[in-house]
Amino acid sequence: MNVRGTIECWDKPLTIMDYDALKDHELIDATTIGLKGSPTNIYKSFAPPVKEPGMMLEGSGKETTDKLAHMLTSKHII
């Protein structure tokens, strides 16, 4: 959608079609819509592991940058 199409649609009416509005249509079957008709199956749900809190380095100058470089090197990041 480009900007012109978005602007043209801004004032047009919006019609929401739910099951009650479409239930008498010949192509609508209650077993093929909603949760019953969803092809998605959830086998496992989990929360991601909690990460450790970060560390703030205070100060400025060569000592702080050397400390940061040492930390990153020890963790094999650089």
C-alpha cells in the first residue's frame, strides 16, 4: 500500500464480518473456522530462560576500555 492508497482509504467505511454476519452463507461451515478449523497445533509452550543482569562499567579512559576488552576476550567474544 502506498501513501496515496492509505489516504484514499482513510475515510471509507469499515465493515467487520464476524460469524454471525456470515453464518447463512453456503461456503461457511462452523467446523472450518475458529479454533476448530485452525491448522495450528501447539505441542509445547515455554518461557525463554531469564538472562543474567548486565554489568555497567564506570569511569573513562584507558583503564575502563582495557577492562572491557579483557572481559570480552575472556568470553571469546573478541
